[in-house]
Amino acid sequence: LICHLCGYQSIVPRSCPECHDNSILLQGYGTQKVEEVLKKVFPAARIARLDADTARKKNALRDILRDFRSHKIDILLGTQMIAKGLDFPNVTLAGILNADLSLHAPDFRAGERTFQLLTQVAGRSGRGEMEGEVIIQTFTPHSPSVQFARHHDYDGFADQEYEFRQQFGFPPFTHTALLTSKSTHERLAEFTLQNLHQRLSARLPGGIDMGIPNPAPTPKAHGLYRFQLLMKSENPRILSRHVQKVLSATSLPEEVNVVFDMDAYDFG
């Protein structure tokens, strides 16, 4: 077992470390697992996998895409890296597994990103003279993002998203600011952001909505523990000026890196 974010590695346990039950089955929708199933279902098909593991090999991306374009590969399996920017006129079927995975991210743009991804993947099929078909596998088929993407209804999605963001005060009706603390010391990263939160609470004027420090959606990445503090305001200059003053007046530990991101786009 390997986590591509924090680098943690572990041998697959034969039994549960808590209850010691040995009824462990390796399931899921990882690309390697899907590749195994495809080879069983379509034994005669030439299948290639393109993900973070295979793309590390020299020239792998170029070679796989070239072979797919020249019909040396029948089925191309991959992660989001094959969702956009590729033009293969003879592709007539696109399948999307776990289509709603990004929908449940703690990010106000989750619906937008899901709609965007589904639309992009669907666009890989039927780009030539032959008609294309798209199959979406989802656990939330009635989600507006899925339904609007299914019907290629951009205007409908935009109207629904506009109302959602206006109701809850998200961009473009406000500006967001994200403070992120990172450190190899978990407690120190958390304490640093809590300290900044207290100082900001005493300084920020009215009209600024500030949350509380929380672990980032990806709490540890590349060996660093990460905590976040989200703020919203209709006036980005006032918000930015006050945050910058607090940061300048605060003595931060050398072991902690604090990042201030105005109009943050990535909340991971």
C-alpha cells in the first residue's frame, strides 16, 4: 500500500489490525484493479494504463498516446490526466468510474469541478465522424452536476451554481482567503494557525467571515502536516491588508511555513 501524497508505505495486512479478522479483500476502483478486471472481461483486447505510476517511466506518456492513436491499443485506461486535451477521432466509447468522487470534496467548487470533469471526459468520445457514447458510474446519479453534464446543459448548471454561491456567500459574490500552515511537526503547525486565528479575531473588522483552524482536506502531504483557515469578504483589499499586517507582526516558528493565498483556488 502506497500513499502518493504523504509517501507512507505499508505491506498489505493479512488480517485486520483491530479485530484480527482475516476476511480482507482488495477491492476498489484504482486503475490497477480496473485493469485486472478489463483483462478478464476482454482477454483479446490490447489494454494500456496511464496513471502516476506508469507515467514515471521515460517517454511512457508519449509512447502510450502514440500507440493508442495508431490503433495498437484498444482500451486506454487512466486517471484524470487523460480527461482533457486529447483528440482521438476513432474513440466511440468513454467510461467514467467514481464520477462523483470530486463532488464530495470540502470545496465550494466541488460541483463545478465535477461537472467540468464529466464534460471533458465525455468530449473524448465521438470526436470524429462516428457517434460516441459515454457511460457514467456514480453513487449520486441525481446530483445536479451529474444530471446537467448528462444532458450537456451548461446554462442549466451555471444558473444552479450561481444561485448556490449567492445563497451561501461564495465567489463571485465574495472573495476567499486561505491561510495554510505546514510543518513536519503536527502540533506546531496546528498551534501556529490557532495563534494567528486569535490575533486575526481581535483585529479583523466587521464584514469579514472567518472560520476556525482545521486540518486540511489532505492533512499530510510530502512529509508536511497541514492546517487551514478560511476567510471570506466582499472587500479583498481590506481583508488582505489586515491579514498581511497580522502576519508581519507575528513571530512565526522557523519550523512552520505559513502561506497566505488570496482568492484561493485550491483547497486541498
